[in-house]
Amino acid sequence: MVDWDRVEELRSKGWEWDRIADDSKVGFHPDASVREPGRALRGLYHRQRSRERRQGAPSTPSPKKAAEEKERRWTLTRVGYLLTPIFGIWFMIAYLVPSPVGLVLPAIPYLALGLTVAAFVLLFGLWRSKAERWSKLLRTTVVTGVVLGLVISGLIGLGAVLFFGCPILPSTTNGQPAGWTSVNVNAWQDGGRPVVYFYGATWCPYCSASSWAVWKALVEFGSVAGASTGYSYGSPEPYVYTPEMILTNIQLSSSTAAFQVSEYVAGADSVFPSTSNCYQQAYVTAYSGGSIPFLVVNGKYVHGGTSLVDPSQLQAWAGGSNGGATAVQTAVLNEDTSAGSPWLVVETQAWWIMAFMAKSTGLPVSTLANDVTPHWTSATQTNVQNDLAQIH
């Protein structure tokens, strides 16, 4: 009886019919009158195939071919071997270069979650599989995953830079005084003026307290219009009704600084603001740590993760008490140093913001102090000069 599986196997290797007919494992025994065994075997083979098709019986592949076809199926193991390097490389590059690669999907938490799921699929597939766990096909799948990870990351980064003008921002920062950090990147400027960018929300008491330091620094660098006062919202946030300077409508007229703001001012709690351009989103993604308030000066100096000003220190004026936000505004504007004045709560970070702005302009503090009317007070000029000397 002819072993048709053996015939299929030898045909797949390119053997001629005469050679196949002579193979002892095939089991073909033609009559003595047959002069061309190969031709006779070929005719018998085609009749066998024709009969199988008429009867509706599927042709039986060789064991080797069946094994190869089984291996090529997309099992959980193979899917895991593909997805794990894709997400692994994408996560690593997005973590190291959060802008522009991490703008579509930030490394943390989204790509980290994708990598975790892919690794689980791979491990579960390996646990279930009883077949060969490392083969040429699986090696090819891993290489494909590595290539796709590099291609996806590269296309996202290149597209963000070329089509949207996003900055290239590393994940590493250098420590600076007073909770600030610096980044070794190109300056973020508008018309040659360093940009001060605030990211926050009016429901957030930490943003509300910090808004006074930001507003005071802007006032000392130019003419500010569109400012209005208010109070942070109630529960579930602590330090309810902290007085605040609403920054969203501020317009700064200055020859030495520019101001941009993303501030959520609607009524819902725990909603973060949206950004209006790729530069803003890049810095929020790279350095805010997913928290507010967040402040950037000139693209090189950032403050995030903690409040600039402690809202608990402004509770004496919460909800309109003791003159409320109006009293805070007057004290901060006039640098009132009387006992218990809110200016004493705000002054430290207001001076640090001004120092980083001064550093970004490259101008002497004495020049900046006399550039705006009214001129900086002697206390502000001295403290900004002292802070400036500590920036590295």
C-alpha cells in the first residue's frame, strides 16, 4: 500500500517521480510489465487525489507539513512574543523621551499597562503550551515585534515634531532650590520673550494658593489686565474656599516676559484643564507628574508635584473672611509685611518665580527692577538677587 504522506513529503522536497517510486518507504510496487514506475506512480497519485475530491475527503498533509501549519497559527504564545517587544520598546523610548514619543500614549500609565498585559499573555501562553517554546518562527515573531516597536515609536516622534512642532524633551531633570527643577532643552519663548506657563484649575485649593505668587511675579514684569479674584470649590478637596487669583483671562503686556495659561474654571471638581498647543501638552506630559498646579518658566525651569504656596496658610481669608480675596490681593500687591499678612505666605515663591524669570531674560536684576512702574521694592530686588545667585 502506497504511503501517500511519504509521497507528499518527498514531493515537497522537489523529488522527481522516478526517485519517489524507488523510495522503499513509499511502498509502491508496480507490476513487472510497468516500464516507467515514476509515471505509473504519478498517474496513481492523481487518480487518488481525484477520487478524494469527488468523495469530498480532504487531502491529508504530511506530518511535517501539518506540524508547520500548526506552528504558524497565532497562538497566545506567538501573540505575546509579538506584543511584548512592541510595548516594551515603545514604553522605554516614551519614558526616556516623553515628548514627542509619549504624547499620544504616555509611558505611565498607558504604555506600562499595555506592556503588563502583553507580558501576561506571553507568560500565560507559555504556561499553557506543550509544544516547542522557542523555534525559528517564534524568533522571527520577536524580531518583527522589535522592528514594529521601533517603527511605531519613530513614526509618532517624527510626526509630532514635523507636523505639530512638538519639542523634544528628555525625562531627566536637574534639581534646583525651593522645589524647582531644570531641564537642558531649548528655551520656550514667544517673540524672544521667555514664556511663563501655568497649568491648574480653580477648584484646586493648591492652585488657588499658588496663583497669588504667579500673579505677583507677572505684575512685577509688566502690565497685567483681565485678572479677577475668586475661591476654590468645596469638598472633596481640603482647605475649602481658598482665596485665589483667577489667571485664565490674564493678558500680560511686557517686553521681557510672555504668559500662557491652561486653567479649568468650570464647576466640576477633579477635572484637569485641556492644553491649546503641543508645547503646553509636551511639558504637562513630561514634567507635571499628573498633578496640579504646574508651572514652567522659559521651558527650562519647572515646578510640579507640590504646591507653590501652602493653602492652609491662607485659610484666615477663606470664603471671604477678613476681607477675603480682595484683602489678599491688596496685601500681595503692596507687599504688606505686617504680622499675619498673606504676603508673608506668598513672598518666598513669588521671588523664586521672579528669579527664574530674571535668569531667563539674561538681564541684570537692577535693570528689571526699574523696567516696570512702580519699581520693585528694595526687599524684592534684594531677595530676587539672592535667589538668582542660587540657580545653577
